Amino acid sequence: MNLESFGTSLTRLKTMVERGFGYLKRKLWPFEITFRKRSSKLTFEQSIRTRILALLLGLAVVAVIFLAYGINPLVLYLDIFRVAFFTRYGIIETLSRFIPLLLVAIGLAIPFRAKIDNIGAEGQLIVGAIAATGVAFSLQHLPSGILIPIMFLAGFAAGALWALPIAIFRVKSQFKGSDVVISFLLFFPALYLVEYLVTGPWQDPAGWGFPQSPLIPESARIPLFPTTRVHLTIILAVGLTLLIHQYLVRTKDGITETKLGYEINVMGENPEAGEAMGMSFLKVAIITVLLSGGLAGLAGVSEVAGNPNLYRLRMEISTGLGFTGIAVAWLGGLNPIGVIVSSLFFAGLLAGGVEIQSAGLPFGVVNLFNGAILFFVLVTEFFLRHTAEWRLRRDN
């Protein structure tokens, strides 16, 4: 058999397989589904109800796992909520986790609104933490009032620069998914960099060989609220979130009131129309990505200089906060006020995770919450923009 006849045989086999699958599909699934873009957006109340439904569906999926372990999910959920929000330890732990989560999530919400998918906040957080640690050791002779702001500036700049390639590849490459690929891949160099530092030049000589830096000096530590482990960065995080709402998201009669906020929305909805109106997608991409990476970098600074359990650079400087922030941003509807609420919810979920362990379940089950909720939230976002039409196939 020559190559030509072999190719013909493969083509016929492919056709037969396609027809076979088509026949089975028609018999086993006699419906046709058509998705159409909504002619008008849902009201704010409708979108809130839909997102709450997504949250409940995610919790219901995880509840099945609890039942498989012989644990009453309703009782466990109530215990998690009680520990996270109605005990002194839980409230402090919730607010401590709320700070980096909010910074990461509100940063991700900005490019997400422009349909730029930065999923690499974990790496940007890490380089922000590295920059803050380097400044803390290099300029430790400075007073706290000068040193800590410089650390925040360095962390913001490091995170922003680490995110910059995302915007460039997103706009200049022909591959529309480059923002997802590049942002994710940039996480690994950041991880290897921190590993090199804490096992090499920055390793604590008195740390018994553990991969960590020495403690940062007292002057580099962010002040705490009295008798708590909650640091003053919470004021910065909430303040920045409100500023973003004011200057990028604020609307009147459904229209964004600020020029940059309007350009971000237009480029997210229809970049071709935006370009025709004289807007620059490159400008929007660079601004949104720099803000996103910079805010993740601030989260890294807050973990190094504000978390009393750390006060140093470690390999595990971030326990998945950059990835959890994706679910937080979408659950909050990419709206700063909604992101504050969803950040508090997820922070409470992580803080109440001690109840999961005490119930005999591995702490990794908390990640199932994140994954299940993120899945349903993303599906919900699709149906907030599209409607589905079902009908019987005509050939049945």
C-alpha cells in the first residue's frame, strides 16, 4: 500500500468515526443548544442573586465530599463560620488573611475587566516579598517611617515589572491566550528565585539549615493593632480598593464616569470598537497589568513585613493566595465593593479551616472550596452574559 492509498484509507476511517459519533450523539442527546449574547445586561440585584447561587452550588458540591466522610456538612459549615467570625482568634486570623487576599483580588479584578487574564499573581506576590526583604536588609539603618514606605514602593515596582510581559505578549502576539500562558509561566522563575535566595545568599546562618532568611529588622516591621496580629496594611488595602472603585469603576446610569475606567470597559467588551474610537489597547493593557502586578507585590510586602508568623522570607511565603485571589475576584463580580465582601468570605474560610482539620478531614479540602466555587462562579459569569436556547433536533 502506497502513501496515497494509506492517506485515503485514514480519511475514510475518520469520516466513518465522525458519522458514528454523530449518530450516537443524535440518539443519546436529542437536543440542540445555542448560546446567544444577552441583548441587555442583568440588573445589579439579578447578578448578585446569580453569584450567590453559584456560591451555594459550590458549597453543595463540597458537601458531598463531607457526607462521604460521614460528616454533616451543614454542622461543619456553621462551625467554620462561627470560628472565623465569632471567636477572637478566628476574627484576628480572618482579618490577617483578608489583607493579602484583598490586595491580590482587587489587583486581578482590574485586568479581568479588560479581558486580560493575569493568573500569575502568585509569582508577582513572591517577587514583591523578595524586593521588600532586600530593602529591609539593605536600608535597615533608616527609621521605620521611611523604610517601610520604601519597602512598599519596591514591592509594588517589582510586582508590576514582573507582570509587564503579560501586557506586551497579550497585545503584540497573535496568540490571544498568551496572557494566560505567560502569567502562569512567570510564577516558576519567581519560585526558583526565592528558593535560590533562601538556600543561598540570604539563608539564615542560625536557622538550622531551614530555607529561610534571617528575621527582618524591627524597623522594617509594619505596626500591629494593639493586642492583635492584624497590621496597619489593612487600612492601605481597603483604601486602595475604594480608590480603584472611585477612579476606575464608578458608574452613573450604567456608564463608567472616568476616562480610564471607560476605556477599560470598552476594551474588555469590544477592543475593535475601542481602537476605532482612538483608544489604545496597549495603553490599557499596560496600565491594568502594572496595577495588577503592583498590588500583588504589595501583598507580598504585607506578608514579609506584617505577618508576625513570618517577618522573614521563606519558600512558602505564599500559600496559594495568588491563585485563590482569582476565585475571590470573580465571586466579587470584579467590583471593588464586591471584592471586599468576597475577600472577607474566603479569608474566613481559610481561618475556619482549623475546623476542617478537627473534623478529621485534611486541610487540603479547603482547596476544594476554592476550586468548586471558582468553577461555578466562572460558569455563572458566562451565563450572566449569554442565554441558552434548547430545542429538539429536527433529525430525531
